[in-house]
Amino acid sequence: MKRRLTLTLAAAALAGAALGGCAGPTPADYAAEKPALDLKTYFDGELVAHGLFTDRSGKVARRFVVQLTGRWNGDQGVLDERFTYSDGKTERRVWRLTALGGGRYEGRADDVVGVAQGVAAGNALNWRYTLALPVDGKVVEVQFDDWMFLMDERVMLNKAVMSKFGVRLGEVTLSFYKGPTR
């Protein structure tokens, strides 16, 4: 009996170690990276982003440009995103952002289910949220694990993994540029 308990505990410890070893990065991993990302500073004013969506095989399925306007009043911000896709279709998402302090943020938008949770440290921000995405006449709820990295005062890179039930569906890649566009 004692041997069985020891084997069970050892197996549980190995399984826990294996799962912990599979954990991805955390914002704290980037705490020493510069320049420091402050959403209230970066997403204030006019920005443009160029992006693409790749499906799970890596094929580019959609390209787009986003015109963004950010405004903050204290710890409350609004980020107005206007998407234009390569096929001419357009879309708009308006984020209502709240800086909670300590590098934590919340975000809400009409097509976000519940509340997006964000954590920033150093030059990085990780957003996690569920998006209600229209697909073939239906609305499908998909999860986003969204990472932003400030490269300098004008450029930020963004990579988001989209999944459903833990299965990776594809990735969104964006390059943001702050300031006047050409």
C-alpha cells in the first residue's frame, strides 16, 4: 500500500512538472526589457497597423490595415479601431480600456465576451480574451492569447494565437506605427 501511494505521488509530481514545463511565457519574463510599454502613452493619438491572419497551416488567409485613434481620460481609455481588409470589407471595434494599476488592464468591446484581461511588464503586454467572431453566418466564440511588444516609441509588434477548445486555429500578426501616416 505504501509503495502504491509513493508511486502515485511520484506520478502526480512528474505530471505536474511536465505541465509546468509546457507553460508559456509570462509578462514578468520581459520586466527588464526596454522601452517600457505604457498603454496610456502608446495608445494615445493616431496610429496605423498592418496585419494578417494565418490559418493553422500557416497560409495567409486575410490581410488588413487598421486605422486607430486612442484617447485617455485618467485611467479610462477608448481605442477606436477601423479595419480595411484586402478584399475591401471593413469592420470597426471600439475598445473601452481601464488601467487598474500595477501593469494590469481591462478591456471591453461589443464583440468581446466578458472582459479582456491584460498584464504589462517591461516592453510587453499580454491580453487574454474571448471574441465573438462571425463565421459563415454564425457567431463562434474563440479565445485570443495576444502579445504586444514595444520596439521603440513608434513601433509595436503584435502576435495573437486564436484557439477554440484549446485547439489552435491560427495567428494574427500586426505591426503598429504611432504618428502621422504617409
